[in-house]
Amino acid sequence: MAHTPQTLEFAGFRCHYGPRGSNLPTAKQVMVLAGLAAGMTQKEIAKARGISPATVKSTAEALYYRLHAIRAADAIVKGLRRTWIAPLAILLMCADLHGQSLRARTPVRTRQQTTVTARASSGGRGLDLGELAA
């Protein structure tokens, strides 16, 4: 029984999917795989799709099992080789031409940066480092 693959776009990837029982993944599975390939966390994929992070986690684990992958990076490579997902080349070329960053998300600062002023104390009067150097 031949199934014609359908396509959808998610997270900058064109994805091929089919019904259950075919050699292709389901629409949910390719969306999770494309999100992982785009550098999204499981929580970010869940938020973008409007589902629970636990659902994304179980879908990712089913993908790993189906692809015989140990982790997300291995699943992404195997999904690309099987042409389940393909990066949108036009998007990449346009981003490169305009000098835009290709990161999927902006880095988050986890610690607040603080400055410390060092003072040397001598006899009750504090000296600045600038005074000591002079």
C-alpha cells in the first residue's frame, strides 16, 4: 500500500510525513524532529505547538526508538539522511546575505554580572587602587 508523503513547514524545516504504519513519521514526530534540528528545547517546542512538554518528551523518545538513535543529535542526522526533514535553503541564504545570525534563540544571561571595587584600608582611611598605583 503506497502512501503519498505530505509536507509541512515547522521551525525553518520542510518536513515529509505520512500516516501511521507507513515508512514516514507522523506530523507530530516531524515537528518535534524539526524543532530539535532548529536548536529548540523540548519546552520551546511544546510552547510553539501548544502542547505539554511531557507529550514532546514521549514523542521524542518514540522518534529515538524508531530511528535507533541514542540522543537528539543522532536522530536529527538520521532524519536528514532519510529526507524526513530538510532545511529551507532559501531561508539560510537570505539570512546569510543580510548578515543575520542563524541562531534559533538568543542566549540567555544566567548570572548577573557585578563589579567589585577593591579598597585597601590603612589606618582607617580607605585608598582607591588608582591612588595606590600613583
